[in-house]
Amino acid sequence: MTTSPAFRELPRFLLAILFILLLLSVSLWILRPFLSALVWATLIVVSTWQLMLAVQRRLWGKRSLAVLLMTGAMLLIVILPLGAGGVALADHAEDAGGKLRDLVQAGVPAPPAWVAKLPLVGPKVAARWQEVAALDPEQLQVRAGPHLKSAAAWVIGTAGGLAGFLLHLLLTLILAALLYSNGEVAAAGVRAFAIRLAGQNGEQSVALAGASIRAVALGVIVTALTQSLLGGIGLVVAGVPFAGMLTLAMFVLGIAQIGAAPVLLLALAWLFWSGNTLAGSLFIPWALFVTVMDNFLKPILIKRGADLPLVLIFAGVIGGLVAFGVVGLFIGPVVLAVTYTQLVAWVNDRGAVTVP
């Protein structure tokens, strides 16, 4: 009994596949320290590529000058403030832990009268506050012991992770500069790989992925800008001090996907603490509106940049954020968009009813 040539070639074919998978696995393991920075650099470069080309045209067509200007802007606008903020946070973390211990030893004062006047939650907060204030220092030490341990662990973790955080920012900046310099070559390589995998559908998926990244970036930035401006207007009208600094803080928190809620809550607490009960009561619905507008404005803006179902975009943004953190805001919509278009193309190619 003779075996067919195809059957005799099967072991060689399987070994070739295993060898390729082994090479890919080892390569990913070697590049593992750079993958996170590479993802962020790719997202930044894809989102700002058209801006970089516009800057290049204004700089006499010099790509090197455009790259230098774009990376310098990233350094001044993003990396230096984040690095300085991380250093300041680590420097003051120990002081915060010491103040918490001093507060435990001195005891908690009774709640002021305005706390009970807060709408909805005032009586419950005042009762809970009064319960804690009635504890003696020893009882308070027992209650606060786990929180103090958590604060100490957080301080140690912050100090230990600061160097890695700054290194990650530096790697992101270097990789972004390289991608700016050789963006066309990288895009051509990705497009050729996609065509090799899926033909015309692969090329369309690459284009859709780029459009999705740009749309998400537009949605994040415009939403953060809108929230910070509206929140800043509310702060000025309510008479909250340092409204300009707080507005800038809301914009930074919006970009980081934390949102304007922490700043607005702080302003609301100050209004009631200072006795401006009327201004605080009127500020509550405005603060709620500014806080929740992120949930509907961002998906609408993203849909304008990428022609995909709104439900798909919303699921990609929320699901990606939950699964992968901030970077998931970009990964989620891109993965769902590519999966959706490939599935639609596969169904339509099989002669089924055309999917809209």
C-alpha cells in the first residue's frame, strides 16, 4: 500500500507550523516589556498622523522637523506633567499617611450642622459621621488599622512603581518618534500582511481599524474638553475658588477616563462646607449632568468617525475599558469593528442574505 505525496508531506508541514509558532512565541516573550509602550505609541501615532502631516507641510516638508515638534509637544503636554504628578504623588503619599495616623490619635470631630442638610444622603452621612466621632482613640485605632495598612502598602507600591511608570512613558515617546518617522513603511507592512491573510477584506479591516482609533481619540478628547468647559462654567457661577485650575484638572482626568466627578464632588463639598447651601443645591443637578454626559456624548462622537452600529461602539468602549483599562477604550472598538466587518463579509460571501 503506497501513501500519497500529500500524506508524506504532512509531518513536514506540521513541523513547519510548530516551528513558526515557537518563533512567534519566543519573539513575543522577548518583546513583552515593550508591548504596552508599543500599543500606546501606535494609538497615539495613528490618532495624530494627519496632524503630523499638516505640521510637516508647514515645516517645508521636513519630516524630521515635524517628528521633533510632535514628540516635543507630547513631552511637554503629556509626559512631563504626568511624570511630575507621579513624583509629587509619591512625595506626599507618606505625609498623607502620617496625617491619617494623627487624625486617628486625636479623634474625629463631630460633624458640622451643614452635613445633615445635604440632599438625599445628608442624614445618613451625618449619623455615620457621628457614630465614628463617638469612638475613643483606641476604638478608632482598631477601626482604622486596616485602612492604615492599606495606605502604607499603597505608598510602597507607588514608590516602587514610579520608576517603571516613567520608563514606560519614555519608551512610548521613543517608539512614537520612530513610528512618526517611518509611518508609511509600517502602514504598508500591516496592509500587506492583512491582504495576505484576508485579501481585500483584510485591507478594509486595516482601514477600519485606523478609522476606529481616530474616532475613539476624537471622542475622548472632545468629551473631556466639553466636560471640563461646562464644569468650569458651573464652578465660576457657583463661586468656587481656583476655577481655572480645577477646570484643567477636569480635562486631564477626562483624558485619563477618570472623569470630572472627583473635582465636582470636591467643589460641591466646599460649597456646603463654606455655608453656600443654595449654591451647592443648585450646583448638584449641573454636576450630575456634566458627569453623566460622558455616557452618551462619547459614543455619538465615535460613531461619527467610524460608521458602525452605535451598540457595537458602546459595547467596545465600555467592555474594552473594563477588560484592559484605559487602553481598552481603543482596543475594544477596534477588535469589535474588525470582527463585525469580517463576519459580515464572510456571511455575504456565502450567498446569504446581505447584512446591512
